[in-house]
Amino acid sequence: MTDKTLFETYPLGPITLANRIVMAPLTRNRAGPGLVPSEFAATYYSQRATAGLLIAEATQVSAQAQGYQDTPGLYTQPQVAGWRKVTDAVHAKGGKIFVQLWHVGRVSHVDLQPQGAAPVAPSAIRAETKTFVNNGFVEVSAPRALTLEELPAIVDDFRQAAANAMAAGFDGVEVHGANGYLLEQFLKDGANLRTDAYGGSIENRARLLLEVTAAVAEEIGADRTGVRLSPVSPANGISCSDPQPQYDYLVERLSALGIVYLHVIEGATGGPRELAPFDFGSLRRRFKQTYLANNGYDLALANTYLSQGKADLFAFGRPFISNPDLVARLALGAPLAALKPETLYGGGAEGYIDYPALAGASDS
């Protein structure tokens, strides 16, 4: 047991976080023309800059990587310029911000793909899930399997997006290897039936995520690179027959790369923590750098896990949407405001930047 608190500073690679509370990446579907962050994004993130670390919403590494309507990218210069407004606003408030880089793989729709092409995946298996397109939720499209020759370009898309993130002023990036998207599709045998060097064995299924992470770390520094995983979450129809050895191996390799943090969704994304038998402590023991725990944490549970050394940082997601001053509310024991579900995805300022802070509790 320790006497550490959530509200103390924390060294994360070359930066110092004001506290151990992290704002998790939250897709809001509000990007503007050209998939540039909206005019309200700088206000939205700067309002929440009292978090020790902000992780900006999942952001496409290429046009092919998009799976939902109005989600931002980081592969064009206008997108980089748009994100620079966000990072400048956050830094002006004294905050720190990473961006989550993603490729959705099979969780997409032909209406979102260049030239109406089929989404890509490790294997041609359609995901049992829906996506948000044309202002509504629809079944995803059937994917095609990526060829071996296409995979180096996927790796390079992540590398270039990481370089673009630094040009946009981010403090680092998080590689999205969770929630049923492309890198996790390669990891899990429910989506990956390949028989080449990227399928079959534990080592082969982990290969693409490790190659992407190594490329990003080489480009911007391992001390500015994090990775997000969700070992047992069924998000977006993903499944794995035996996740423990898969993730034990993967995390050992990620630790060896020296990346600055591991962000783990414990249980089902946005759902029950006790979903399936899995030893998350095994990942904590194998990863030698910062362990960021996610899913269902409140102040009491986070304090308990911190005192027991089970995690270093704690991610809060939806509470940050309706509580821009969440850190202050937690510190004061103040009640949390409820969010408006109808304004979660798409739209403008309403339900995005109009949630009030407690009087005198936060500069927002």
C-alpha cells in the first residue's frame, strides 16, 4: 500500500502531468470539411486541460482508415493546421495532449472509403457491428483481405501520422490497438485467418501492431509513444479464443520497445469490468513503464488501485464530456453533471462546449 494520490504530479517521459487523471479518447463526430477538427474543438479540449493528460479522439492515419462520418484525420496539411489550433489552446491552459492514431480496418462502410472501395481487414470476414454514416447507424460493409504487399504502407501511414502529430504540436501519440479496429483485428483469431507471416501463431498475429509501434517510436521517440489495448472487450464484434498468452507476449514486446505507456481497457469497452477470465495484473507486471488503467473507474476505485500499485494513471471517458472540470469535481467530492445522449455524436456546440463548470472551480 502507498500514500500516493490521484492529484499529485506524474512524470511521463519528457513531460510532467499535473495529476494522474487522464481524459480518454472520445469520438464525437464533429470534424468539418476535409475532416479537419471543427472550429469548436480547440475550446472543447482546452476546457478539459486540467486533466493530467488529454488523449484526443481517434484520428485517421489515412483516407482508407476512416470508419465513421465526420471523424478527423492527420494525413493532410489542413488537418495538421486544424489540430495545431487545438494543441495551442490546450498548452495555453497548461495542459498536455496526445492524439490517438487509428485505422478502423473492417469497421467501415463503402460510402466512407476512397472510390467506394471495400474496407480492408486481415481476412475477408465482415464485422458484426454498425458504423455511423450518412447521419445514421448502419451495418458495416463486407471487407477484403489486405495483401502482404500492402502492409508496409499501413505501417508507414501510422509513422507519417505520428510525424504530423508532432508538427501539429501534440506531446505524443497513442497507437490504437483496441476496440476491434485494424491492429486488433490482426491480433485476434476471430478476425484473422491468415496463413502468412501475419496470421496463425501468437507471434505472427502480433506482428503488425509491433511493427506499427516500432515505426512510430522510431519516428517521434518511444518516450512519446503509447499503445491502447482491450484484451477481452467484444467491441465491434471482435473475439479471441485464448487472449491471455496473446497479450502476455504482446505486452512483453511492447515493454521492450520502451514505449512510455500502456493503456488497457479492463473488461468490456464502456461495459462490465468482470467480463471474462483474464489476469490484467499479468500485463501490469510485464510492462515496465507507465500503466494506464481504463474502464469503469470512479474516484474510490482509482484511489484503491493506485494505493495497491495496480496502475499509475487512470482514464475517465464519458464523465469528461459533461464535466469539463472533472478533476476539480473529483477533488471537491462535488456531484457530476449528466451528459445529453442525443448530442454525443455529430452536431455543433450543443452538448460539446456548453457544459458548465462549477462556479469558481475551473477556468473554462
